[in-house]
Amino acid sequence: MRKNLYLIIISFSLVSCYTYQVKKQVNPETDNKQGSQKKAAVVNNTAPQAMELQNTNPQQAAPPINIQEKLTANKNVKIDVEGRSYKVIVDRWESDSLVAHPVHNPKKILKFHKNQINAERIAEKRFSQPIADIITIVAYAGIGVAVWSLLR
């Protein structure tokens, strides 16, 4: 029983509330056109006309993502470079090259050209509230079980 308890305590001490999340780009023009199409379909209340509205307005491509704006100094990010994933802290930009260092190794310097970095897979390190809530509930349950076992 104690071995299992120690294993559980060690596993929860290794869990972090911070995760790397890709921030999705939203195009407001596309959203407005889709919303107006839905409203027109409801007002007209006819399916063929709604289908014609959807076919006449082609979907616009997402605007290009500026990597240099996304990767600013001192940001903790996870980037995908030519199929490999790196967790880095951005130091600076030198013309078209990103200068960064790995998260736990500030002495090592990494340089990547902006064309090598996959702009759609840039994930920022953010606080994850659902994971924090789960850890809190499990900790409270563990304390409750410990108190119950002591009083028993």
C-alpha cells in the first residue's frame, strides 16, 4: 500500500499545470460572411437559395502568419523545425534567423531560419486551468482519504 502511495505522490509531483498550446488564428471577415449566410438562410427559409449563397462566396484563405511577430523575445514556445520539435526560449531575431536557447539549457544557442519554422505549429506555454482543477481535486481527495484513514 505504501509503495502505491509513494508512486502516486511522485507522479503528481511531476505533473505541471503549464502546457504548450497552439493559438488559432481567427479571420473576422470569414466569420462575418458565414454569419450573414446563416442569417440569410433563416430569413429566406428556403434550402436552394441558401445553397446558392454558400456557393457564390468562395472561402478566403487564412491570412499569412508573421513568425517574427509571434516569436518575440523571452517567449517560451514549442516550435516545429523540419519535422523536429523544440522547446525553446526566444532570445532575438538576427535579420531572418531566430536565435533561441533550449528551455533547460541557456548556454546552448540554436539558430533557425524563418522558412524552416512551421508557423502553424508554434505553441506557446500557457497555464491550463482544467489540469490545475484536476490536480486540486485529486489532492483534496487524497487529504480526505488520509484524514479518514487516521480517524478510522
